[in-house]
Amino acid sequence: METLNYVHWFNHERPHEAVDDLPPAVVEQIHYAARNELQPTG
């Protein structure tokens, strides 16, 4: 169980220095939101 807790923390909560101390999950959300805005409609 501790391994699962660590993996969750590592992927969702830890601040990552390379991306302005944002958690990786937040960076992923920002990435996909920006990507969706750039897709053409129609």
C-alpha cells in the first residue's frame, strides 16, 4: 500500500522544479487544455 501512496504522491502532488513547482498532474491538465484550444473546429 505504501508503494501505491508514493506513486500517487509522485504523479499528482509533488512539486516539480522544472515546471515552476507545479505537480505533474496539474502540468498535464494545462497541457491538454492548451492543446484542445489550438485544435481547429469544423
